Amino acid sequence: MKLTNTLLALMAAAASTAHHMVSNFYVDGANQGPGVCLRNPPSTDPVFLNSNAIVCNVNGDRAVSMTCPVNAGARITVQWRTWPDGSRDKPLDGSHQGPCAVYMKRMEHGQGSLAGGGWFKIWHDGVYNGKFCSDRIRENGNKMDFTIPRDLAEGYYALRFESIALHQAQNEGGAQFYIGCAQIYLRSIGGNQVPRETVSIPGYTTARHPGILYNYWTRFAAPNYQIPGPSPYISTNNFGTRNPTNTPVRNPDCSTGFRNANWCAPALPSFNSESSCYAGHSKCWAQANDCRRAAGATGSQGCQEYERYCMQVKKVCDACGAARNCNGSFPKGLTKRNSLERRHHRDFS
């Protein structure tokens, strides 16, 4: 089949509006939440092989505050979205055809840049039954499933999710990489394996690899397609049968219930005067601004909820100031009528 340059250009233009990213992931069916434990990029734009963002996307060299506990042998489901804030829920664009892969790397708690050696592949999917991995993702509600090896040693790891779009890969450097990275703490079930066959990212593949420099429009999903990168790690039988460890994971206190992606709101201090009440109100808005700054492409719904809470905090201060009796603590969450408002017979909902 022969396609004109004009048709190829039109296809490429349409494809440019169909970028995607990882918005959230599930651990044994439990949704970790939008953006939670993910090093969230600012947009759904792809990255390219010659960029440092090939490791963990834009901003991927910055650690996030949340780390998700995951048992060895857990089933992971990755949610890809074109609209990562969930505002629209449509299948990924059919023009974005290509393979998928998942890598892991042991890391230190709070480690920033993950560039360099130590990465090992645990799963990949290329062409099967005449379809690329990307088609199977679309048919599965934009979800990608894989299993964490059961024999891995306990500790902090980065999970790197990769989807490669080949619609412009007929030109060297044209393949688009969609990358997401999650921070996890792996709880062992008895295994203590540290894979020795590792690769460096960047450096794990080349621009001229036959699976990256690939003319999809003439070859489509060829059965002899070669997936870029190394072969996946093969789990050993040395994993034991014990229950997973229950090692505490160092995460911020999210007991207030206000959170957005990897941001959590600390509790506001109690107050004993009108000025200290308004100081708490100012701190509330400072924390709301922190939330907005930390929000990535997965959205700021949690920040909006916290801003509504800050408005309620101000009304508490207004009420106690009018009554000349400012002494107490702020409500724990959004509520229509708290104790201070009841005391002053006013409803600030």
C-alpha cells in the first residue's frame, strides 16, 4: 500500500492532538488515586530518545513525597489517558500504534534523578495476533496490566511505564515515547533477588533500532517486529511463601483527608485569639498555593476542595472575631456547620 506525503502529513497532524500519559495505577485492583506516587509531568506531550526526559518524563528527576507500598507478586494496572484529569474518558487515539514495556530500578528513599544504570525490564508487549500492544490497551479501557516479579528483594524501587508511538517513526528521531514513573516500596514475600542484567537509561536502545526506526504506514503490525530494549527479567523460584512484610513506608501525614496527587494538607494549628485565627487562615491559603504548584496534568480537584475549606476557615475567624471569643480549633474537614458557628448562631456553609 502506497501513501502520499500529503496523506502522511495529515495523519501526523491529527495524531499530534492525541497525546497521552499515565494518570494513575492500581495495585491488586486498588486505585492509588490520580497522580499519587507518580512523578507527574506537566503535560501529555511525548518525549524523545535523545532527551534526558526519556528516563521519567519532564520533571521526572524530582522525587515526590508519596511512595506506594506494593507486595512482591502484585498485579499492577496502569491507566493511560489523553485527558489525565479524567474530564473526558475516550480510547487512546488509534493512530498511536506501538509496543509497551515496564522497567524497574532500585532507588534510595527521596532519590531525585534516576538516570543511569540499574534498570531492568520486567514486562513488554509488541505485536501479537496482528495487533500492537497499543491496541490491546485501547481494548482494555486504556489500561495496561503486568505482574511484579515475586522473588525481588525488598526496598524502594522506581517503576517506569513506556508506550512508544510509531506513527512518525519512519524518520530517525520520529518515534514518540510516552513515559511515566511511579515510586513504590516493594514488600518481600521471601525473595531476595537483585537482577544482575541491567541497562542504562538513557542508553538502553538507539534511534536506529529496527523497532524504533520503523515505517508503520507501510509495514503496520508486522509479525517480526522487534521490541526495543533488553529481554524481560525471568523470575526465579526463590521467593518463599511467607506473608508480605509490613515495613512502614515513609510518607507524609495525610490524616486531614485533604490531598491532591502527592500533596497532603497538614492540620492547621489551634488558635486563642482573633489574630492567631487569621494567621491560621493565611497558612491555609499558603498550603493551597503549595497544592496548586505541586499539581501536575492529573488535575487540581483536591486543591479546589481545600480552597473551599480555606473559605470556611475565614468564616470561622469572622464569627469568633464578631463574638470577641476566638479560642478553639478549626474543623477537621469541610462541614456545613461547625461548633464555633453553632456557638455564634451563624451558618457559614
